[in-house]
Amino acid sequence: MAVGDIFHAAPNIDHSQDFVRRDIKEWLNWLRNDIGFDGWRLDFVRGFSGTYVKEYIETSNPAFAIGEYWDSLAYEHGNLCYNQDAHRQRIVNWINATGGTSSAFDVTTKGILHSALHNQYWRMIDPQGKPTGVVGWWPSRAVTFLENHDTGSTQGHWPFPRDKLAQGYAYILTHPGTPTIFYDHFYDFGIREMINELIEARQRAGIHCRSSVKIYHANNEGYVAQVGDTLVMKLGHFDWNPSKENHLDGNWQKFVDKGSDYQLWLRQ
């Protein structure tokens, strides 16, 4: 019995059958306890109910689980719509169905960044002043990313703009959620040092999946946000520094300066 969308590249599995779920749970426990896997990456979760995922996770007790709920964002006349609430709500609904036992890839944020980083930074703040992806609604369950094996690499179904990788990583590695780094980018694109520098900034600032975000600017010229208590970041080419913001007290020292791509400051 189908409980989700059909994936034509593989036969359907009837998760409503007790013996099917029993076999899957035995297999997962074997992978977990005998082989040594400690987490699950669940593909095409639009194809089966999150309630079954909850059962599988509670039985196998992985350290981390993540689901890929990937469908199209909202477009109008070929242009990305500003309001992507319906898209991120579908991902949140799936996470809810798992009882919050699984996280999910923040496909909404990836899609928004594709357009926002082309001088449309206003797309990065919602009417409530929060980030516009899943990370703005349920950051502890949002796994942010720029690329995966489907979107980039040899398949290239939805590649992230190569000239915007620096800004993309500056955003996801300084914001809440659980950011992921694409293997190809780290090893083959010549940006390993840049990524490591951003990871160091995240660690120094103590940013975690539930860190607070205060967005000060999001317009055609750029984006500015304070994440947690000790990091401020800027994307874009406009002239800004922490001394220009009345609400930012304390001593801020520039940690990274990549010009019009991004700049980071840490509170001293």
C-alpha cells in the first residue's frame, strides 16, 4: 500500500505490513550494532510516512538521522517567489510526523540562496524577521547545505552557483541549523582553507543548531546578522561595520575579510 509519492526507479515497499517493518528494524539494528553505522540518511522521504521513520529510529537509536524531503519551490513566471512558507511547511510537516526524531535537509534555504546571493538578499528575511528557510522555523532539525550528490557533482540536477560558494558557506556555517559541507567542494574546488576558516569562526563563537539570529539588514545591497552573542557577519558589497549599528555594544574585532563576498566579526 502506497503512503507517499512513487519513486519510479525502485519498487514500492509496503511499510504498513508488520513483517516488512520488523525486517527493516532488524536490518537497521544489524547495521547499527554489528556493522557500526551510527546514523541514517533517509532518501526520498516523500515516498513513505514519517510515522514509520519514527518507529525505525526509536528502535535502532541512531546518533543522528536525516531525511531528504526534496520537492520544487514556488515559482511565478519562471522567477522564485519571495514567500516559500508552503515549501518549508511541507518539510516541517514531515519532521513533525517523525515526532522530531529525524532532522531534514533544508532544501528551502538552498533554493532561496540560489537567487538571494545575486543581490536579492531581501529574500533572506521573512516578515517575522527570521531566516526564510526551515532554519527559521525549526533550526535544531534543519540541516543546511549547498550541494549534494544529486544537485551537483556528476549529476548536476540543481548545482549551486559556483561564484557564490563563498557567500553560501559564509551563511550556513555562521547560522543555526546543522551545516553540511559537500565533499567535492572541500577536496576539489580549492576552497578548503576558506571553509576551515569559517568552521573556526563558528567554533570560536560557540554557534550551535539553536543559536539566535538577529537580522539587521537584508536588501539589494547585502545582508547583516548577529548570530548568538559573539558573531556578526555581512554578505554583499555595501559599506558596513559593527560600529554603525546602535544596538551592537561591546568591542568587535574583524576575524575574516573577504571584501564584497563576506566579512565576519567576533566580540572580544
